[in-house]
Amino acid sequence: MFRPALVWMLSLAWLIVTATAQSADIPEPGSAEAIAAATTDPHFVSPWVSYVPASSTVPSPEKFFGRIMGAPGELLGTEKTYAYARALAAASPRVRVFTLGHSEEGREILMLAIADEDAIRDLDRLKGATAALADPRRTDQAAADKLIAGSRPIYYFNAALHSDETGSTEAMVELAYRLAVSEQPMIQRIRERVVVLINPISNPDGRDKMVDWFYRYLKGKTDRDTLPRQSPPYWSKYTFVDINRDTHQQTHETTKAVHRMFHEWHPMVVHDLHEGTPLMMTWNGTGPYNPNIDPITYTEFLELSFHEVEALTAMGMPGVSTWNFGEAFAHLYLDSVAMNHNSIGRGYETFGNGSAETEQRSVSQSSTTMEWYRPLPVGREVTWSARDNLNYQETGALAALDETASESKEMLHNFYKKGWDSWQKGLTQPPYAFLIPENQGDRARVAQMVERLMGQHIEVAQAQQLIQLKEGSFPAGTYVVRLDQPYRNYAVDLLTPQHYPKDGEAPYDDVSWELPAHYHLQAIPTADASIREAALTQLKDAPHVEGRVTGSGPVYLLKDTGQESFLAARYRLANFEIRIAEREFEAGGTKFPAGSWIVASQTGLRDAIPPIAAELGLDFTEVSAIPEVPSHKAQAPRIGLWVPWADTDSIGWIRYSLDQRKVPYTYLRDEDVRAGNLRSRIDVLLYGHVDLELAEQIEGLPKTWSPMPFKKTAETPSFGTPAESDDITGGIGYEGLAQIQRFIDNGGLMLTLGSGTMLALEGGLVRFVRRSSGGVPRSTAGGGGASSAASQQAATRTPGAHVRVTFDRTDHPISYGYPAHTYVFRQNFPLYATPRHWLRMAYCTTCLDGPEDRSGVVMEWGDTDGKAFVESGQAWGEENLIGRPAILDMPVGKGHVVSFNFNPMHRDLNRGDQRLLWNAILNWQAIIAGQPKVAGAAPGPSPEPEE
Ligand SMILES: [Zn+2]
């Protein structure tokens, strides 16, 4: 745009000449001109994508949509994109479409397969070949060599995963057409040697919301300084940016679809297309690298990345880099399904405007220096268009496919070799297996962890009889993960603690994902090779544990051994009266710890209990009389879950967990909080972790954009789910904060998690707790890379690690089901001091802070028994954290506020922490009735609360 027109036109002529000279393609008339017009600088396009090849039989995107891909001011939604994909498949024998699944809102998730005609006819055989190569136990080297000679690598692209990263759908649509019709020699070679899979819209719910958002709020706006919020408040039913951090848990339909695709096709590469860095970053991580990934993978992804940097740089495209993004220790992203299963997971970050309009953009100084990983940097100011972004994505993709075509046999060999290496490690070096005892206090949770492993195609068996090993004896029913299997490396990664190096680069996200730590369970490694002789039954389906009802009598007891399903059970029994024991008691020769349930005889109870025991894996005991023990009433509270419009992401995971457990709650929008009258509607106000500063938590999205409706209309048909609004700006405001205060004053219980705790402790709802320096204010480790490492080094950081804690109040209901010393999962949050009786008066030098009052400290950071602080992951500056409150329970008016300095509801991963929150919900009346107790005082029966 700012270049003299003559220079541009000359460059364009050169591009067209070079493009046509090296190919047999005839450009579609007008395509080169339209692309040039939509490209802001001739350096921002390659000869490969500077035109669209003409075809007399196959419809080009321009013929179908009436415009080129990446045209300014337009975005494709799912309906049009899929219609084109089907038209392409109908017209070309080199293209087929497949349905990978359906989204939460029912939209199709579609995939294109593109290759030469022979391969498209032969897809089943090619899929069979990669599946056989994936399992070296049934494919010996000779058979593998034969398969490799007759097959080819499969390369999968995943577009539009993050909905505000809007460019990749159209880049992939144009790529699909180009691959199908171009006779350019490089593309012929790709077609002949590779099968290309393209998922143009991996999260269709978010795509359609984003497209509606663009046309409603962003179209025609090009001044970046005055743009309104660039994204709808939701991208999917539950989450926002976290949709790509779901690979270990597979909760979203987007994730499930890609995982199903993976295990059906076994692509050598799964490639996510993101937009976050100028002008293009091809991931390979700074290290430290995860030791449980085969070393071949790290060399392969470096090779692919450097080929892209080389190819685009050679074509004069500036700003292409690799390295200095993420660390490649954590493989918890969507592409990681490949990383964790012996393939290659990759990603781009290109420069997205978050809009289809052309904008003037500033590039940060740190992205403009010449480095070994960025040989041709870009300047500080660029005019950037949707087509520029597309040019980089599509050119990069072609470079990657070209490299894959060149190395196709080597990649197949490597894929087979990685499966072989993994399997052989399980045969030749300890551990040879993990043993997961069935009875660890919560049999259902053990079964759920086994289900997670099996969901990753990790094979799990069950012992048919007692197994004697040098580590001990394990009863029949013990789950056994033998490690002589192709996904041994991933099994080891999921079942052992992570050790993130303390002097490593700053991590990008979590540093621990060990499942036994997340689930608070044991998986015992064995170095005894005789495990291979043990009689085992291979599990075909995930286990389901049924609870039992034993004994006899009208009273039911439920022994608290830490079962997570207590919350679900309470709501299944919502209409029944239940009491919770405050101390250990004995009945029928069995000891029942504090937290156990006492359910007296009630009409309908005998029919209600057995199905709940069966469904939730809970064992009830019938006894003849109510045991003598202090207990309190535990009514199922009416839960209100406040979801601020400014950040719906992390709280989405709470909604997911409650929905999975069929626990009812009221979804409270900002406007619902403002409307007040909360105490008459709910008993417990749950406010989860949000990635917002205090002012943003209160004031929400800037009112300068008001009103911003998020409502289903003819113009915006995808809006309004899962919640709607006439105006998402303005937050709860001080009006809403006052309503929350009134709710607590009137005897409500407020629960705050993670950075949501800032609102309670720093917003003044709770007094006398001082924020301490040294913490990291926001949870996201974000940014990653070397530049942020030094600045983060000084602060206290636990960026997603399992760390030790100690209960100060072992009598407190939150401790039910837990030992006095345990651990929880913690990300980076502010640090808070122990409460005091008063804080220093302003200007007063003699009236300093009052004495500490630990009566509200339920749990503190660190293990007072002296165990090492880190259970799995890593921590920095932990000396400043140890001893500080991890959970505070503070009286306010007639109510209480319980504040967690961590997030027990992290992405449906830390299931073993969830019971802490469930305890607070289940025992809400006792917590409110408790009022301040003196630490160490003997607990007595709680007074009945007012109702
Ligand atoms: Zn992204």
C-alpha cells in the first residue's frame, strides 16, 4: 500500500512470470491481480500462492464464492466452507470429504483428503499401512519395509482451532483447491507421495460465532486503536482459548474428533494453525524437551521447521522464524495427540488481525532483530491484510508438504522406528509395568483414570489373581499397564512425576500432568520382569465400578474415604436429609472417619440408594440405629455460578464438571449479579478462576462499546449460547459487588478460586488479608520464550505444578476425605499473608499491623512434616510461598467467604483436588455456622444454622 505502485506492479509481473515459468499451470484469469491487490507488500507473497490455477472442471474458490480467499472484509462460516468442500470433492477425483464428528451445538466437523487419484481410490489400504506401522508387535521389520515401499505419509492440517485466529480456514480452502488441480511439479510430487488431510474448521461452533461477530462488530473497522472487543465471549459450549489444551483429557468434541481421526489414519504430522506472532513462527520449542518423546521426533520437527524458514526466506518473505516460542516440554495441546503417539505435532503462529480487515500493525522490537532463528526480520511497522496472513500460512504449508514429499519414506521409517523403540524400552528396561490398585479409597476415580489412559489407546489389563512381585503383592482386580506396547512412552509420561529443570526456560503452560498426582492415586512402577508372566485380562472397554449396599437396618452410612462422587450423590439425593459426621465413629465393627454420611430412615430412601450406589461406585452400609457422634445437617445447596462476560474460559471447566456430574446450578451473568436478590435465589456463590485483573473483574468489558448484545437474531444466528445478553459490557460494577456483599452478609457462602480470590481479598469483601509481593499476578505463564525467563525467575512461580500442603484445621469440613498432609495443583497466583486482627493505620508509625490470626487458615502451603515441596513439575521462589494460606475461611457478616489460592477445577484434570471444593459446597451450613474457631480447640457439635 505504501510502496510506489510501479515497483509493486513490476514485482507482481515478476511473480507471475516466475510462477508460470516453473509450472504447467495457467492462472485463473484475474486471480493474480486480485491476490496482488489484497496483498499489501510484494514481499508478503510467494510465487507459489501468487495466483490460483485455472481448471475447467473443478470450481475454484473464486468461482464458488465470487471472491478470492483472504479478500478483505469477508470471512467464511461453516455452511459455505463445507458446501465448497463437497463441491470440490464432487468435481475432483483427487478429493474426498469425511465427517469426523459433530460439535456440542451439533455442527458437523468435516475433513478433506487430497492426493492423486490412485491414492484417493486406495485410502483404506493406505490407512491400513500406517495402522500396521504404528504397532511393531504385529509388523516385523521385513513387513514394515514392504509396507513403507507401497505407502506414503499422511499429513493433517487443523485450522480455526482458536476462533479469533480467523485466517486459516480460507488458507486451507485455497490449499485444498491448489493441491487438487495444480500441475506445478512440486504439487504433483506432493499429490503422488503424500495424503493431505485438511480440517478447515476444527471448532465449528466458535467459527460461526466469530464470523457473526466479525460482521456485527468489526466489519469496516480498520483503526486498531479504536477496535471494539475482537471476539465473542464464547468459542464453544464450555471453553475459550483452553480448547487447544484438552489433549490428555479429551473433553471437547473438537478434541475427540481429532483424536478419532488420528487413531484411524495415523498421520505422520498433526499441524495446528494458530495466529499469534509476527509474521510467521513455526514451532519447535526452546527446550527443555520432554524426555518421554522419542528423540527422532525432535530432529524431525526441527528439520521441518528449518525447511519452512529456509523456503520462505529464500522467496524473500520476511519475518519467518522458528524456536523462541514455548518449550516443548509439555505436550498437552491438540497437536500433541501426534507428539504423544510417535508422530509429529506442529504449529504455526502467523500474524493475525483477528479480523478480515486490513490494519496498520506495530511489530514489537523483540520480533524485529536478526537472529539465527529469524534470519530475515521484518520492520517495526507493517500494513497487514487477511491475504498477507493467508499467503504465509499457505506458503508455509506447501513448504512443509514439499519437505514431507521429499522425505516421505524416511518419515514412514521413523514412525515405525519410534513405535518399535517405545515397545522395546518396555521390554528391556524398567519399569516393565505400572500397577494401579483397584481399591484406593475411591474405586470410581481409579476406574476414571484407567478410562483416561485407555482413551489414549494405552493398553490396560486387569489381574486375574494375586500377583507377587518384588515390590509387593497385588490382589486380583489390580489394573496393570504393561509397558511392552507402542505407546509405552506416553504411558510413562502420564504415570510418572514430571521434573521440569529449575534452570530451564520459562515454561509456556503447565509443568505437571502426571495423572496419579492429578487423581491423588498411586500407580506403582515395577522393575520385576515377571509381570509379563502374570495372568491378565486385557480391558476392551473402560471399567465401570458399581457400589454395593451391605448390612441391614433402616439407617444408611456412607464411609468417607475421599470419594469424589459425594457431590453428585448429594444432588441425586437432594430431597433427602443427610447428616455429616464431624468425628470418627464406629458402627458394626467398622471405623467411619469424619465426613462420613449418616442417612436416617426416610420415605423413598430404600429405593433411592441402590441405583446411586451402582451408578457412582459408592458403598453404603445399613445399620440399625443412628450412631452417637457429633454431626451437622448437610442440605444440598442452591449453587450460583457467576461467569463474568469478560472471561468465560476457566469457569467453563467448572460448568463442564458440574454438568458431567448432573449437579444443578444457576448460571449467573454479570447482569444477574447486578440485579441482586441473590440470597433468596442461591445459598452458595461459586466464583472460579478468571484471567482478569481486579478492576476487570469488577468493571468487565469497557462500556465504551456498549451495548454489545450477544443474542440470537437473524443477523447473528450463532449468538446466545450457552448464555445470552443484551449487553456484555460493564461487568458487575460496584453495584454488583455490593450485591455480592449483601449476599454474604445475609448468610450466604461465597467460594472463590484462583485469581477469583482477588475479588474477595483485594476487593474488600474480606478484610485484613494483605497481598504479598513476590507472586505472579495472573495465572497464564503465557508468552514463553527466553525473553520472559529472567523477569519471571525472581518471582514465586508454580506454573501448573503439584505441590505439598498441610491442613491447619484438620477439624474443618474441607479436610474431609484428605490426610493432614497432602498436595494440590497450583498455577501462578498472587500470594496472600496470614490474616491479622487489624492492618496498620495510614501514616501511623506506632500502630503497626495487628497480631496474626490463623483461625481462618484452613490449609497452608508446604508440608510441615518436611516433605519436599514439589510432588511433580517444578516451583520457583517457593520459600516465599511456604507457610502462607492456601485455603482461607473467613467470616463476613452472617456468611463466610472461602478463598482458594489455587484452582481445584483446572481443565477437568486435577480430579483429586475437586473434593476440596465439593466439601465446601456440601458442608456450607456447617461452614457458615462455624464462625471463627480458635485453632486447636476441640470441635463440638455445630449449632444449626438459620434457614
Ligand atoms: Zn491460537
